[in-house]
Amino acid sequence: MSTLSLSSASSAKPLLPAVAPITAALSPLAEPMVRVTAGLLLVPHGAQKLFGWFGGYGLEATGQFFAAKLGLPAGLALLAGLIEFAGGLMLAAGLLTRPVAALVAGLMAAAVFGVHLGKGFFWTSGGYEYPLMWGIVAVAFVIRGGGRFSADALIGREI
């Protein structure tokens, strides 16, 4: 009986050898694609909360919604909006990736446990599927950092 090691996955023979050169060439871009996409998909959610863009209600109305409907302090609307908007931009750029990703993961954990858990799994019913997935993506960047195609790597500093 053999054990699986981290190196054994990369030495596996490709199922379709013809695409191996393509996947090998594009492989370094996989992680940055996920980081940039995750960051940029957070930005409009923050813009909704902070500025009322994209069909959002703006900071004051979002704060009122947080307090009246969710039982959360109204001031959390500002924090959530900043994490999603500014944090999303920073995550996309790979700037202070680990601390920003930790904030995103914390925000998503609060969303899962404080808002969505009682509504079931599926996002279409207000469930926790979407914030859970984004929280796990954020945790991956807490663990891995921004990678070589990030502002952190460009400045030579990573927290």
C-alpha cells in the first residue's frame, strides 16, 4: 500500500497528453486567476453597501437593514462594505494578501453563521452556499499568500 504525497500529483501522467504543454504553460496563472476573480467579485458587493451602486442601498440604508432585519449593529455595514470594496481590490492586486484574506474569511464566517445558516444551503434561498465558498477561497489565500504574480511579490514583502 502506497501513500499519496504532494509531489505524486504533479508526476501523474496526463489523461490527454496533447494538452499537457498547454496546462503546463498556463498552470502558473491558475492561482492568480482565482485571487483576482475572488477580489473583483467582492468589489460590487462593497460598492452596494457603501455607495448604493449596482442596485445597492448605500451605507445608511444598509446599516438600517443590518440593524432592523439582521439584528446586527448598523456600524457593521461600513466594516463589511470596506472589507468587500477595498479588501476586494487589495485581494485582486495581491496587496497585503494574507491579512486582507483573513478579514474576508472572517466577514464570510460572520455572514454564514450570523445571517445565512438558518436559511439552508442554497444561495438562491438565502442560504450559506455563496459566503461559505468565498470564505474557503479566502482561507486558501490566508494559507498560500498572494503568490508570485501579486503586489506582495513585486514589493518583496509578504505578511
